Amino acid sequence: MDNILHHIAFIMDGNGRWAKKRLLPREFGHRAGAETFRRVLTHCVELGIEYVTVYAFSTENWKRPKHEVDELMNLLTRYLKECVADADKNKVRFCFIGDIEPLPDALKAQIKETEDATRAYHHVANIALNYGSRHELVQAFQNLSKEGKTEITEEDISRALYTRDCPDPDLIVRTAGEQRLSNFLLWQAAYSEFYFTKTLWPDLSNREIDEIVTDFKKRVRRYGAVVSTDGEKGENV
Ligand code: FPP
């Protein structure tokens, strides 16, 4: 019953509403959201969680007003610069999932620098940028087809995804009250547990993270099998 939480993923929703409540421009919500991510990542590392994945910018987020998109790109660039400066202190490896190509040049250069500077560390932070799960799957199938694969297995598909180097998320947390995946990790979430909280992302406290982790540890994960009350696996269904 004592589930081990190897990989937690967050849909960081509610930055705009956090700012609106304070009569501030939406960008202030994203800035507060970035600080929350910094704290939450440190806390997850302290809890021994090896992989933390966050949805920072989706393929659909380009539809937002240009100044908000520009602000997000600048914020991410600044944030990653700080991650490089603090690499020795944080000891977290930063990886990026999504189609990096259309991002601004300054951000792309910073992504490369951040990957290079943090490559040696064990704990992983996956930042999903210009990420869309359907796009990821289409690209994976196209690449497998280009390789000449005719008999495709589940392993082939998992290997062709951006997340090929990490285990599937054990737990996906979405803040700010919505209860949907919004094109995030559709394949990888096949057996994930979900946790939805009304808390806006910038307000997510370490104490609530602890409550979420405690809740996860109580869950019985069946993976399609029958599990008896003493935790022994029964016949498959
Ligand atoms: C969704 O909230 C949030 C985003 C689209 C951006 C997330 C970005 C950050 C938290 C900051 C930078 C990230 C990192 C990793 C440093 P929303 O704007 O849709 O909120 P709303 O639904 O209340 O309007």
C-alpha cells in the first residue's frame, strides 16, 4: 500500500485568476507562479521525488495576447538563467519536453545552456514548453514510420516520445479547480493517479503538497488487476 512517488506532474493553472484577484496584470500571476515552481521543486526534491514535470506553455498558449506570450518567454529565459547560476546549490537536472524550435532564439539558447549546466544531477525537472500531447504522438508515429517500423509496440511508442528517459507520472496534480488534462501527457497518464485542487497555482503551499503526497500514498493502484484488501494481487481482469 505504501506507494512510492517517483514522478509527480503539475498542471500549473490559475496564475491569471491569482493576478486578477489582486487587480494586477496577468503577467504578475505568471511571475508569482514561477516563484511557486521554484519552491515546489525544492520541496519535491526534499521529499525524495525523482521526477517533477510541469506544463509551462502548451501548443495552444500561442493564442494568448502577444504581450502575455512575450512576457512568459522572457520570464522563462530569466528563470532558466537563474537555474544555471544556482545549479550547484539546487542539484536538479533540467530537461525540456515539447517542440522547442518555434520558441524565441534567446530562450532556445538558454534551454541549451541549462541542459548542459545541469546534466550531471540525479533529480529531474521536466519543463513542458510548446508541448501538446497529440502533437507529440503524431510526431512519434511519423518517426516510427520513417524508421520503417511496421509492427509497432507500446514500448516503441513510449521510446519515441519526449518523455522517453523518464517513468510515466505516478501522480498528476492540477490546480485552480479545472478537472481535465488539456492535452498534457495523454499517453503517459494511462495509469496515473489524479489530484485536483481549487488552490490557484501561485498559492499552492508546501503543506498542501504534503497533504497531496499523503493522499497519494493511501491510494490502491490496480493497473487493471484485482487487488485484495491485504495488498496481494489477484487474477487479471
Ligand atoms: C496557466 O494559468 C499557466 C500558464 C499557461 C503558464 C505557466 C507558467 C508559469 C507558472 C511561470 C513560468 C514557469 C516556469 C516553469 C518557471 P493561467 O494563466 O491560464 O491562469 P487562469 O486560468 O487563471 O487565467
